[in-house]
Amino acid sequence: MEIKVKVVQHSSYERMVGEDAGTKEIITFELEYPRFIHSELMTHRVFSRNAASSRAIPIAKMMEQVENIPAMPVYWGLDKPGMQAKNEHNDVELCEFTWRVAANRAVESAKLLQALGLHKQVVNRVLEPFQMMKTIVTSTEWDNFYELRTHEDAQPEFRALAILMKEAQDNSEAFHLEHGEWHVPYVERYRCPEYENLVYHLDDEDLTDLEVHQALKVSASCCAQVSYRVLDDTLEKAEKIYRRLIDAKPIHASPFEHQASPAHGNIYWGNFTYWTQYRKILG
């Protein structure tokens, strides 16, 4: 098992308004971590997120992951009163072996449920305690998260994740934006040297240029795809997923929370500060 962190996109702009003046940043992460800490991530309400869904992942794929690379604790704390385990078991290998036995039993139970003809939204539930999951997270506010989750009293797996996130953010350089330009995770950007205008493009063989509305569609599509499939950032796939999200009754709007543009007036846009969230202006 390996907790993974990647900065997908990091943007900033200079706000020139009285006491609010200064550099304002937004950052999107792609994370992989044990599902058993996902509920703790969800307590941070300033985060926009899309996560892998057990209702969408094929049963065979989920069982293969649990058998080969099951999520497991990073610290085998001994029992004691309170929320924090201060001392670790002296036989980590035995703890890991016993945990893998439990994971394999969950797979066997899933196979029995699958044989009954049950849907993956039922079968995959018994596998969730041993699942590694992928999540896209975007936010403008990180200080409180790092203060809480890098603390020695935090859940060890969550602390390991938060430390990696803080390191990745500290080593990431923000791309400077002007008003009217967009933070669009999974869409590449560069500033034309001759005209200094921002160009959005796909990271394909042709470096296909995108109009702003196309860049927003591709970004939202890619953020939505984390829940169920391998990433496809083509315009054709983006259009299909965009229409599926927009035309749904009710609309599936969460993938449109990750795109943002420097805010003119309002300080707060949904759970973002100083950034206009695409979801809030989507027509």
C-alpha cells in the first residue's frame, strides 16, 4: 500500500482591494489513500472533492486491488483508553499478515455475494475497509487542515497523507492568472510570449488548443471521471460527460466546483474564498 499525492494544478492572482489585497491561491490535488480515512477528509467543508465510488467500480477490479494491494494501517498502535495509540505492537509483520487474512476473507465474502447475482453497489461494500481510493480535492484554504492533520495526535494514515500534501504544496509553483482566466485541473495552460494571452490546451500529441468553454468542459469531465474510470481527456469524451452531468435530473454539479477564476467582488463563492467557482455561475 502506498499513499500518493499529486498536485494537479496550482494557481494564484494578485487581489488589489484594501485589506483583502495580496496573493490568493487555489490548488487541486489528486490523492490516493485508504478508504477508511475518507470520512475524515469529508469533515473539511472548505474542500471541493470528487472521489472513487464503490457503486461504479467493477467487482472484479475491486477484488483484485484488495487482494494485491489492500489498504492497511501505517501504524499498529496498541490498545489504550482515548483516541490516540501511543505505543506500537512489537510484531508489525504479524499485524500485517493478520490484516491481509481479513482482506482475503472479505474477497471470499464478495465472491459469494457476487454468485448470488448482486450488484456491485452491494458486493463492493464488504471490500471497502481494504480499498485504496482516489479523490480529487480543490480548495483555497489549507492552513487549518494542515494544523489539524499533521499534528501527532491525528489518525496516523491521515497524518501521513497530510504531510505529503503539505510537502507537495510547498514544492509547487503557482501559475499566475489575471481576471477572466481560469484554474482548470487536468487542462494545460501557457502564456503566449508574443501576446501574453493565456492559452488552454490538451496534453496530447498535437497539444490541441481549447477555447475557454472547452477547457472548462474537459476539466469538469476529468474531475468527474475519477469516480469510475481511467482518465480520458479528449474533447469528445468531455462533451459526452458534460451533457450527462448537466442534463441529469437532478443535475450532477460537484465536478464543476474545481474550476475557478479570480473573483471581482464577492469574497465567498460556495466554499472558495476570493475565487469565483464555476458551479456558482453555471447556466
